[in-house]
Amino acid sequence: MKLLIGLAILLFSTSCVKSTQEQVSKTNFVTVESDRLMLDGSPYYFMGANYWYGMNIGMENGDRNRLLRELDQMKAMGITNLRILASSEGDENQEFQVHPTMQTAPGKYNEEVFVGLDFLLDEMKKRDMKAVMVLNNFWTWSGGMPQYLQWAGKGAIPYPQISKEWNKFTDYSKQFYANEKASKMFEDHLKVVVGRTNSISGLKYTEDPTIMSWQLTNEPRGYSEVSEYHQWIKKTAGLIKSMDPNHLVSLGSEGDSPGPDAGINLLKDNAFDDIDYVTIHIWAQNWGWYNPANAAEEFDNTEKKVVEYLTKHVNDAKTLGKPAVLEEFGIARDNDDYSPTATTQWRDKYYGFVFDQVYQLAKEGAPIYGMNFWAYSGEGRPRAPKEFWQKGDDFLGDPPHEPQGWYGVYDKDKSTQQVILQYAQKMQGISTEVMAENVEE
């Protein structure tokens, strides 16, 4: 009898130790409870930025001093969440994309870029920031799906920047989901990235609470391949969860998008169990809702369309029982002037409007928890406004396949930064209010 009691005590103690260890290991991880993003027992509301180029300037031969200054600048703005590239693919000859890349050929890596990502994550950790790790791309600017297809033997990438025929490019990129060879290359890559140990902190990526989520890809679209697209989402999200149950997984899609043929639908694309929260992108100018050269006449109508789109998508998230994040939005500087000296009166007004829509919805209890504006350019400046990025140019928030100077926020844009700080404090205030209510209860 004493032996049985002793064994029971031992088993109970072991269970308690294991439970405690699991609890400790989960400390400071962002989690999902029902339709809420949570951090250490409290709702996680945040102000965020897109900062895709962080791992490149985090390289030892990048510009680490610039990185540290920009992280401090964003911290001062109240930014606590960064959406960053965690992968890039392509050899040195590829056009309209970032260089250097992480994966230079299938299964071959530039360790310097990986170390740049390690450095970025370690510095974000010191500043209590969370990272959304983007792993692939439907578009060309980080290599992504078109690069995997080229490696798989599908021929040259039909760059729309050259041909001006976007349909040819999307017809090419959408082949990725059903292409076994290309998909296998990406799965092999996932195992390398997710399984990595940070060379600076010594912490496994799977055990690093700095990472908020792994994001399958940037702005995937199904077009005519919706069934294959959905199969890919389910398979890929499941693979990541099997390797890393500690972190969230998100899709990275726009939502519904205003285009009827894009083959994306927020409700259907995010319905899979291993997709933890919903992502929303709003591109008023790209979608023809706003013309910065005619801002005064069009702004009211732009606001109406943004409200309609955002409200619909947040309601869809509620239907799914999942939290939502507005992770991309932005407009050009005044008068569609890409020069860093151009004013930002209308951008500031637009940021304030979009931030307030998210804040009011969150304050009313809708399942939306954060927003990442596109994008922070910091100290970078375009070599020539409206021209494409070339090797040796400063990295900006505007990716290499788009005209430089379009959407980025610079370190000198103080009025924009003030709007960002104002709403960062408001979003943090919601978390504080909820915490106070919980204490009173």
C-alpha cells in the first residue's frame, strides 16, 4: 500500500513539474483563446508596422546601427509588433526582388542573411516586440512562389513590371499550389526555418516568444485554382503546427479583395483549424478607391469603402470565431509625390481614420486586435523616387518590385509618427482597461 501511495505521489509530482514547465515555456507567447489574441493572460492589442527588410539590414555586413536606431524609433512610437520577411529566395540574377536572399538555390542558404534574421529577433526581444514571420510570397519581391516554380522547371518568370501583363504573371504564380516539386522545395525550406536555433541568443525558434506567428505567405490568391489553394493552406498550416505547436499560424491573405476573379474568400480561406487568426489588407489606392492627386474630392468616398470592407471582414472573423488583424494598409504622400520631401497631410488623415476605425471596433468588443501600417522606411531614402530598387540602394518599406518612395513612412515624418503614437496608446489603453476589470472581478 505504501508503495502504491509513493508511486501515486511520484506520478502526481512529475505531472505537476511537467505542467509547470509547460506553463513557464508558454510565458510571453501570444496565444488565441476563442476569438481573442492573448498575452500572459490579458488581451493583446497592438500597434504594428510592416518592416520586411529587417533581416537584410540586420546582417553583419548590412547596417546594424541603422537597424538598432529604427527599432528604437518604432519603440518610441508605441509599435510593439513587426511583420517581417523570414524567407527570401533567388539567385543574384533575379530582377525586381530583394538581394541578397536567404535561399540562393533549392536547399542552399546564405547564412549571413539567416544571421541577420537572428540578430533582428534578438534585438526585438530586448524591446518587447513581437514578430509575424512571413515565409513565402505570391508576388516576386522576395522570390516566393514564382521563384520556386522557376526552380521546378516552369520556365522564366513573366515579370509584369516588364510585360505590363499582370494576367500572365498571376497565371504563372497560381501554379504553385498544385506543383508537387515546387511545394516540396518550400516544405523542405519550412523545416529549415522553423527548426532553426538562433545563432545569437541560442534559443530555438520554436521556443522563442518573440515570434507571434508563422505566416504561410504574403497575399496568396487562388484565382482559378481555389481547390488546390485550399488544399495547400490546410497541408502547410498543419505541417508548421506539427513542427511548432507553441506559435500561432496565419495565412497572410488580403481577405476577400475587391477583385471578383482573385479566388480568395476570407471565410473559406481561414476556416481551417490550424489557421489561428484572420488577416486583412486594405489597399484603397491600388484598388481604385482613392487618387492622391484628387484627395479632397475623393476622401469621403474612400472612407466609406474602407469602413464597408473592414466591417465586413471583422464580422466574418466573428463568424469564424477567430481574432483579426489589419496587417497591411497605406496611401501615397500628398499629390502622389514619391519624393521624401513631399507632405503627408492626407496620409496623416487617412492613418488617423483607419486607426480610429480599428480602435472603435476593438473597444466595442469586436474581435480585431491590431494593425500594421505599410510600411516603415526609417532612415532609408530612394535613389530616385518612382524608380525600381536596385542592388546597393537603401532598403525602404516599398518592396523592390514597386516604385520606390510610394508608401513608406520615414524617420522624419513626425506628424505621421504622432498619429501612430496616439493610437498606439489608445490600443494599449484597451488592454489596460480589460486588465483593471479583471482585477476588480
